[in-house]
Amino acid sequence: MTSQVSVEVSGIDFAAAHFVSEGGTCEQLHGHNYHVTVTVYGEIDPQGMVIDFRKLKRRVRQLCKQWDHFILLPNQSKLIKTTQKAQQVEVQTPNGTYSFPTKDVRIINVVETTAEELARFLCLKLKDELSSDFDNITQIQVILAESATSRAIVSMSV
Ligand SMILES: [Zn+2]
């Protein structure tokens, strides 16, 4: 008999700055303390686990650490354009042009750095990592909360 079980890790946080463009305009640069919750669905393995909590937490922490205390910028936005110039990243937006030190910026393969897109990106990365190491995992869900009342939820089959 097979059973579908899920395990969940939470309390993984990172702080980052961003702005989102929409409808020809762009938000002010601002930050969030993001909270990440990951649920992994699958079958219980011979050791009695879907996945070791510690291993899952370590992977999620590693992914989030890449963004912690950085300015997150999209590379597929129609309105936010980034250009590398020496040690600076120049960012053209409908509201004006920013210039950030390259070391403080993370450019992410998303349309916009919305909670939805960031959650989808994290889910995709986790899916890639976990699907190559585990054959009992069937689905991954990532919840990315940018405030106590606003969160994006993305699920992917493995
Ligand atoms: Zn925001």
C-alpha cells in the first residue's frame, strides 16, 4: 500500500529590497522580511521519512541566503532594465534610473520580483535539486510571505 505524506519546514527568513513595475509605473524601492514555508509531498522511504527535515531546511536556507540582504532585480521585466557598468548595475525604471554596486544586487530570472515569481523561482530550484536526489518525492509547495497578510503559494509536481 502506498500513501501520500507531506512534510513542512518553516521559519526560514530573508530580508531583501525590491520594486515591482506594473501598468507603466513602478513602486518605490522598499524592503520585506520574507518568510518561506516549504512542503514536500511523497511516499515514506524505507527509513520512515519523506525527506529529512534537516536536509530540506539546509537546502531551503541555502537558496534563501543567496537573496538575504540584497536588492532583487528581474531580468525579464518589460519596464525594469538592468545594465552592467563596471562595478555598478544601472537600473532604468519608469520612475527614473538607479545605480547600485554590483555586489549588492541579485538579478533573477523572473518577469518581476513579485512574491509569486520569487516563490515560483524557489520552487523550480528545489524541484531540480530534489528530483535528482530523491525518487519518492511527488510534489513541492513553496509559500513566500512578504508580510503577515500577503503570501504567494506555488506548487509543482516532481
Ligand atoms: Zn514589495
